[in-house]
Amino acid sequence: MAKSGSLSVLLATTWAFTICFAVWMMFGVIGIPIRTQLNLDSTQFGLLTATPILTGALFRLPLGIWTDRFGGRRIMLLLLLGCAVPLWASAYATAFWQFLLLGLALGLVGASFSVGTPYVARFFPKEQRGFAMGFFGAGTIGASLNMFVAPFVIDRYGWEMVPKVYAGALVATAALFWIFSAKDPVRSSESAPSMMRQLAVLRNPRIWKYCQYYSIVFGGFTALSIWMPQYFKTEYGLSITQAALLAACFALPAGAFRAFGGWLSDRFGAHAVTWWVLWVAWICLFLLSYPRTELIIHTVNGPVSFVIALPPWFFTILLFALGIALACGMASTFKYIGDDFPDSMGAVSGIVGMAGGLGGFLLPIMFGAILDRLGINSSCFMLLYGIVAVSLVLNFVTEVRRAPVMGESSGVPTTISPS
């Protein structure tokens, strides 16, 4: 049985993370009119959208450690209130450097994940932590919330109103969180382990393996969430509202199915879920990578033209499937952490979350640079396809040969030794 008040804590913290994630993804939508206003190229646009991801990633480790020491409730409240200030100020930015500077400041909301994960997990027994952390992680649905709210506000009031609306939402969420959350069921700060003792766990090689997984599933999800509205607009000639709506078909399942991924991980094990997630993502990315191609075949009756291209409806279905796969992968990675490091979840979730966030920061910049170089919209999927292919090989070499993930009932032990 879960501890008293655990459901209230879970719901309040998940809602706080949802709003934080919507703010974190904000530039993915308002960056489109800002790009036109500032005449940015694809690389600059990628940097603009990725800048908040950088600070959200870098601060996941220290905030995770502070959560272990001072409690998730207090840290989350400070995060919600503190980030409202630069968020409001970003509505008045006029130069590219100003957007980058304010993006770094408001990007701290992305570190809310490493605050909420250990905070929520400690209210649940070990056999329910996979679902609890998956449910909390479903707050990534904030990415799709952003794709519904931001275009609506932009159409009626201009992009400058979006940061103001989101800043008000952070303040209101801080009040609701404090009312419905509960005191951390952890040691007092006087008896908490030292920072050096908390960081010592990072020497375990399993943690770096989990960083690899999370940089793919979460980094890929974050990067595509902020890149897809622009992709739909340029590839299919859609308006901002239409592009954001279709892009939400990727972001929405990635949030909603994270709890399902946690349940699968509780039932079948984190390793089996992670293995199949990589395979599904690899197949989807292979199909998404294929660029629009026109072929002319010279026949005896004259030339015959063929066009090979993904129609918007099929492209969206593939994105939907990819979103579900990445959601399950995010949940399975943190199931690993909950099982293997229950006493150091703040530090471990912080470093793993940082790896995922850094992936989400670097990938949009790489998307833009490759697009400027090749001029092929689907080059972003080509890059991810290659990364997942390498990860599948590494996963097979280091794990699959040591653990049954194909459903076999052999006597091979399921414990995966560090490599």
C-alpha cells in the first residue's frame, strides 16, 4: 500500500511538472514568429529552441542532490516561483542574445523532473514505483499542452503574450502545489548524506549505461517536440496552428503513455521494455528518414514519373508510434533507477536526467546545422536513425546476450552485471 496522501502528492507534483514542461518547450512554437522577426537561419533557430534545454539539463544533477538533502517540496516551490520572473521578462526581448540569455534562465524549469522523481517515488513502495514514476513522467504531456495553448494565444494576442500567460500559470501552480503536496518522507537535512557521499554512487558503471538510454529516449523526444512544429510548417506548408496541432500527435502520446511504460516495466522488467523500445524507434525512424523523391523512368511509351513521399497523415501516424515508444523508454529507464538505487535517487536521477537533457539541447542544434548543410528536412530523422542503430548494437553486445528479453524461460539469471 502507498503511504497516506501519496495520491495527492502524485497528482500535485505531476501537474507542476506538466506546467514546467510546457514552459520548457515554449520556444518550439513562439520561436517560429521570432525566427521571422529576427531573420534567423536554421542553426540559429535550433540554438534558440535548445537554449532552455541546456540549463534544464545542467541543473538536474545539483537539484536532484538538493532534493535528497532539503526535500522535493521546498525545491519544487522555489523552482516554480523563481522561473516565473525571467519567463515574464522574455516577452519584452527584442534581440537574439536577449532571447538566449532569458532562455537560459527560464530553462531551469526543465530541472523540475529530477526534483519530482525522487520526491514522488518515496511515497510509494518499491513494487509500485515504476507506475508512480511513469505517471509523474507523464507530465511531459506539457509539450503537447504547449502546442495547443501557444498557437491559440499567438493568433489572438501575438507571441509576446505567451510568456506572460505561462508566468502566471507557474505562480498559480506554485500555490496549488504547496496546498496539495506533503512533507517529504525522508531524513532531516542534518542527517542527510554529504554531497561527496551522494556523488560517490556515480562511479557505478550502470548509471552511465542508463545515461545512454535516456539521452536517446528523452533527448530525442525533447528535440523532436521543439522541432516538429517548424518541420510541419516548412515540409507541408501548414500554418503555425495546424503545424502545432499535428506535432502534438507526437508529444501527446509521449506523455500519456509514460505511465503505461512504467506499468510494463513493473510487469516485464526495465531491460525487456528498453530493448523493444529501441527496435520500434529504429523502424519508425527508418521510414521517417526517407526524403521526398521524384523518379522518372524512361519506358518504351515515354517517361513515367513517380513521387515517393510520406503524406501528412501517414507521417503523423509514424510520429505517434515513435512517441509511444520513446515514452515507454523514458519510464523503463527510471524503473532501472528506482530498483537499483532507491537510496540515491536524487543524485542518480539528476545525472541521468542531465544526460537526457543534454541530448535534447544538442540535437536541435545538430538538426539545424545538418539542414543548413544538406537542405533536406528529414535529415533530423536520419541523424536519430543512426544514433538508435548504434545504440541497438551496444545494447545487444552489453545486455541482450546476458539477459532473456525474447520471452524465453531459461535458467539464465536476469541480473545484468556492470560492463
